[in-house]
Amino acid sequence: MTIVSHTSKSPAPLSLSSSIAVACIIITPIALALICFAARLHIIELSHVVRAELLFALLLALMACGMPVSIALGLSVLTYLFILSDVDPKMVGLKLFTSLDRFEIMAIPFFILAGNFLTTGGVARRMIDFAASLIGHWFGGLGLAGVVACALFAAISGSSVATVVGIGSIILPALLQNGYPPRFGGGVITTSGALGILFPPSINLVIYAVATGGMQPRGPDGAVVDSASVGQLFMAGVVPGLILATMLGATTWYRAWRNDYPRMRRASWRECRRSFRESVWGLLLILLVLGGIYSGLFTPTEAAAVAAVYAFIIAVFVYKGLKFSEVPAVLLKAASMSAMILYIITNAAVFSWLLTSEQIPQSMAEWMTAQGFGTVGFLLITNIVLLAAGNFMDPAAIVLIMAPILFPMGAALGVNAVHLGILMVVNMEVGLCHPPVGLNLYVASGITGMGIAELTVAVLPWLATMLVFLIMVTYIPALSLWLPHLLGLL
């Protein structure tokens, strides 16, 4: 009889630097809370500025501990209210419920549901076939077809993740089969998928409208500045979305031409017509949503509900890419994603209310004005802050936290609310494509089988193009405001 002894491996001890980092992450929130208690007991006196700094420091410390953003928002607000503020804490419960009592918020779960139906219903494959029939014979034609398909799919889904999954899962294997290197395909889809949060109906633009809705900051002349509506933001995203899609396509073409990547044969007019007929039901959703909104037929929220019903019909009955037995799973997935976003919205609304009641954004705007920061300096700092936040936060959370802070500051300096919204979303696009929490990278990594480090190197040429585009959007407001002005929305 042989006796086999099983020895369990003990985990390797942490290095000194790692131990210090872990200790700091654990101790920092505790130390901040103790400072707050000391101020409450009048052991120490804290100025208004220091209290505001403590609020943000506590929020960052809680997130650094690995706490979900929504819970970190709620705990930091409650800590501030109970210890550092005289505001009635009962207002928290009221704000949690009233923050969701807004008609435009209903657009978010409906657009998420529509995107899920389209992702699993065969719409993406038909859009790729249509784009490939038009430009597949160009250098990097299949990659260019991926860029065009991402732009088209973004205009009907409103989600970056849905775009990467829907288009990437089909186009990436096709690129490999046609002799393209994996890095080329990974770079194209990871960055082009980010168009999903810029083209209308962008869920992030809806979140920006919700986060700043009801705020009435003062402009440089002392007049009240209105927040941006969903309709204004949707139309403002069209021209920047087309320009970014063109720039990403140009980068794709140049790299394919320089490396002599394969080209597809030119499709006949008959093949083009056939691919258009097969994809027309998905393309009609773009006209249905945008045309319905700007013709006054229905509001953005009603358009979202119509889009969800339409997407269900074409996915199940027209394209038949989704079976009835699969519908409950799609509904459950959409409900889970919607609940996550709505939970963040409620806590972010309380955070925004606290900032407003404590006059923190107004104080920051006054400080920037006193320091001589003009519009150029404010926009530069805004980009730096948002790009830094994109390193460790989800786009929706960044918009919900930063929009109520940046909107009053920008209004005081004369920055248009619509321009600021597009600027924030473009920053979020960049954040989706770089580590450590670039969501598009992780989704594309799962599709391609490439590691995050390898995929990060692959996206660099397209990421550089996106940064150039960010500078253009930042300092050429007409890119965002021209079309809304033309249509009389501003």
C-alpha cells in the first residue's frame, strides 16, 4: 500500500513594497474617517476647502480598496453628511428615490435592451457584409469594413461593449482567415468599437444629460446656464462620430497599404444591392430613432422603447437569429446591466446634490477664475483629469461623478454644456481603449485570445489617432455645435 502525502503549497509571502502598498490602501480610509470624527468632536477645525478635499479623498480611498464605485459614492456621502455637514441626512433617502423619478432615465434600459437584441439577432453580420461589399477591395478592406460596420452598429446600439462584441466576434475570425495579423484586427475593433458611446443613441450621452439635468449654474455674465438635453447631445455627436470614424478608417487604410495586407475582390453591383437588402432592416433603425426624435414624432425615451420593440421584431421574426427560448436570457442580461447603471445613477445623484448644496463646484470655479485660468486652461485640465480617471474607473461612473463638477465650472468660464458633454464622451472613448480598466481591451482580448499587454501595443496607432481627435474636439467647438445650431436646437 502506497501512502501519498499531499502537501499544500503556502502562498508566497508579499514583498516589502507590496506589503506597504496594501497597508496604505487599508489604513488611508480609516485615517480619513478618524480625521472626520475629530472635526465632528471639535478637536480640530477644518476649513470648507479641506472638507471638500476630504470628501474626494475618501471617495478615492474607498475605490482604491476595491469597493464598487456606487457603494463608494454612497459611503463617502453618508460620512460627510453625518460628520462634516449640518444637512439633514433624511434628504439622502429622498434624493435616492427622486433621482430616478425622471422620464429620460427610462431611455437607458430600453437602449440597453435594444442593443442586446441586435447583438444576438444577426444584425451585426449583415452590416459587415454590406460594408465589405462597398469597400472590401481597398487596402485593408476587411478592416475598413469593420470600422464602417462599427459606426453603423454604434448608431443603433448606443453601447461600446455591444459594438465590440457584435462586430468583433464576426470580423476578427474573418480577418485571421484572410491573412491579416491578429494585432491589426485587434487594434481596429478595440478602437472602432468605442464609437458606440459617441454616435447617437449613446447611453453615455443620456447619462450626461441626467447627471447635469436640473442644474442652473451662472455663466460669465451672471445669467443662468441651462443644461444640455438628450436631443441636443444626440445631434451634437453625429459630426464628431463621422470624423472619428473617418480618421480611424484612414489609419487602418494606411497601415494596410504600408504593410501590403490582403485585399478582397471588388463586389459587383448585384452583390452590393443584395447585401444592402439584407441589412436594410437594421439600418432602418437609425432612421427610426433619429428621424422620430427630430421630427417630433416621439421623445428620446419613447424612441428608446420603440427601438427595443423594433429590435426584438427584426431579431426574432425577420432575421430569425434569436429564438424565443433565448429571449428570457437576453432580457435578464439587459435587466442586470440596467440595474447596475441605475444603482450608480442613484448614488451619483446624491453625490451631485451634496456637491451643489455645499457649493463645491462654484468654489472651484471661483478659484480657477481667480488663478487666471481661461477656457483653454480649463479644457486642458479637464482632459488631463478625465484621461487620468479613465485609468481606473468605468465611463458611466466618470460621467456621473465629474459632470456635476465640471458643468458649473465650465459654465462660469463660458464653455457650452453640449460641447462639454461631447468632450467628456470622447475622453471616455480613449479610456475604453487603454489599460488598466479599458473595457474594450478586455472584451477584445476575450474574442482574440490575445493578452492585454499585446493588445495594448496593437491599439497604439489607432489610440494616437483618437488623441489627435480629442485635441480637435476640445479646441474646435464647432465640430460639436455646428449641426445643433443648424437645426435650431441651440
